[in-house]
Amino acid sequence: MKDEIRSNVEVEAIHTFSELKKIRDQFVVGHNGFKIPFLIVIGDRGLSKSHMFKNIPGTCYIDTAASAVGLYAEAFKHLDEPLILDDIDALLKQPDVVSLLKALGDIREVKEVTWMKLTSALQNLKVPNRYTTKSRLCILCNEFPRVSKNLE
């Protein structure tokens, strides 16, 4: 079942393990030259979402223990690789994370990502305050939390 919500936004209900595997492959590998630029997978616990997306070579998988600065640094460390964020429901309520995900979830091929707050953590890791990336974004969650119009 597909519903067109807005231009470039598509919702598709996934009901089986094989459908989940297919959408995962379309995100990671692509299909007919097209790779999904931004994917959100919402489903109940126990549906193997994490298992299906974890440990895929050439991707960056980040689960629950993350911060906005940590996500920014990991996205730089894994420049141009697909980013898979799992169980970050609580992080989606933080304004800094929302701003970062808006940049990373942009459907353009090349995205500019910035972090203009001074932080010694980024300096120590030699992560610049601005970079471009071709990374695509996937968010896995059990339910999508209420969000502001800003993220919507």
C-alpha cells in the first residue's frame, strides 16, 4: 500500500520479513540505479528491524547510546556511507538532533552538514564545523514520536 503524502515523500506499509529485506536492500544497495535517500522504518519490537540493518558492510550503524555531537562526528567519520540510526526515539525530541537529521535526511545527493557550536570533543577528533556528504539516512524505531512542525 503506497500513499503519496507530499512530493518526494512516500509511505509504504511493510508486513512481511521479505518485504523488510527488500526495502533494506533498496536502501543499502539500490535498485535500477536508484538508492533510497531517506528511509524511516517504524514497526513493533521483535520484527527483526535491528537484525536486518545491523553489521552491513559499508554502512554506519548507530543505536540508542548517542548524542547530537556524537552523531555529527560519526557522520563525518563515515563520510558518504549510508547512516542507520536505530532506537533513537528519545534523541528525536532534541532540537540539535532534529537540526542534524534535517541536514542528513535531505534528499539531495550532496548535503552540507554544519555544527557551529564550539566543542572540544569535535576539535579533539579533528572534525570540522562544516562538511559535505553523500550519506543517505535510515531511521529505525518502534514508533515515531510526536514531532514539531519543524521536523515534520
